[in-house]
Amino acid sequence: MADPYIQTLLLQSSDDNLFELQAALAIILLVGIELSRQARAHRRNSSRLYLRHPQLLPNPRINTPWQRLYESQDDRAFITTMGFDVETFQYILNSGFELAWDETPIPRADVSTNGAPRIGARSLDAAGALGLVLHYLSSAMLEISLQEIFALVPTTVSCYLKFSQHILLKTLKRIPDAAISFPQGELLKADNERIRARHPRLVGAFGSIDGLALPIQVAEDPEVENATYNGWKSSHFISNVIVFSPRGKWLPIFLFEVRSCHYTQERLRRLS
């Protein structure tokens, strides 16, 4: 039932100003609905930590921290943030990553996968996309840090990361130097001879191993969180083993600890 006070106003109003009164009441009602919606959204999102466009630099391709880093072409900066020097970064980019980024539509529910990609509409070029995924894979930084570095909102960061990881994996599979392999034949024999010169009983060995624990973000799912928790170090890690060659360099072989959790397996694939 309508408020008695409003009913009284309607009864006392003349036909001339009745329409104006009704319009005013409609505006008040709409304003009240909008304020209520905003209040609900604020309560619902009060614990969500992410940045929006007003808190980010206006253009992801101009004067962002990533742009400054990339334009510097400094090996030390590249290795510190992405794990590769400038030459290797460019090698990966030219070995198929840039072509795949430019010619493959980014999968989206509202876009046809058979359509032509709109390169000019993307927030990052191919180098930016490779930089984004290498920043993500080379550290345990939160996605909010990626938002600040690349000036991207959360949905774009998640979309670009998923797509970039997919084409990066396809690119690395086509690069011979990125293949994982064990020494064979004469090379295996020569490695074993080097080892037996110091450890005569190690027949058939071709290298040494060492453990490495890579820190990862804490998952919201309690079961996933427990699967990656290292009680000895009181933090969350993925454990793996690195193999070293007796020739004085490490081999690109990573034997990761196998877990049944899908989330952890996904993280293992990220780091392999």
C-alpha cells in the first residue's frame, strides 16, 4: 500500500500539477533504487581487491612501467623481471609467438573463433603479451601487480594470460633448443666418464640433481591451499628437481613433484 502522506498529496493536488507530482515521485523512486543497488554492490565487493580503469594509467601502450622496461632493452632488467635476456626474449618473439598473437583471435564467448583478429583493438602488442606471461611465470607476484605494470583491468589480465600461455607453449614446442631431452650415445658415455673419474661406482650416471622450491600464490580453495603448503618452510611452494651436467652447466630438465590436484597440475605446467 502507498504511503498515507503521498496519498494525501495526490488527493489534494489539482489536475494541473498532478502529472508533475507523479514525475517527481518517479524520479525519487529511481534514485532510491540506484542508491540501493550501489549500496549492495559496495557491501558485496568490499573484500575484492582489484583495480579499475580510473586507478590505472590511461593507455596500456604508452608510458607504462612495462613500456619503460621494454624500451630500455637492458639485459639485467629483462633477466630480473622475466628470466630471459633481451636476445632470448626477441628470439621467442620471432620464433612464432608474435605471428600467433597477431593472427589468432583471442577466444571469447561473444566472438567468433573464425573471425579476423582485431590487432589494433588489443591493449597489448605481441611483445607486451609475451612480457606479461613471462612476468607471471617468473615470479609469484599477484595479478594486481600485473595490472599496475601493464595498465590492464583484471578481466583483461586473466584473458591475456590464458591466451598467451597457450601460444607460448605452442611456440616453445617448435623451438629445438627448448626441447627436454636426455643425453644419449657418445654424449652419455662421455658424461659418465667425467663422473666416474671422481665417483668410480656411479656407472651409467650422466648428471647431478638438486632440489628447488618455487613460491606460488595461495589458492582460495582450502584443498588446493593444503596441497601446495610446505610445513617445513611455512609457505606455499611447488617442489621440483633440477638436473646438472658434469660439463659444467645445468640441463633443461625439470622433474616436478606430481600432485593429484588439478590446480597444482596447472601450476606445474606453467613452470615447466
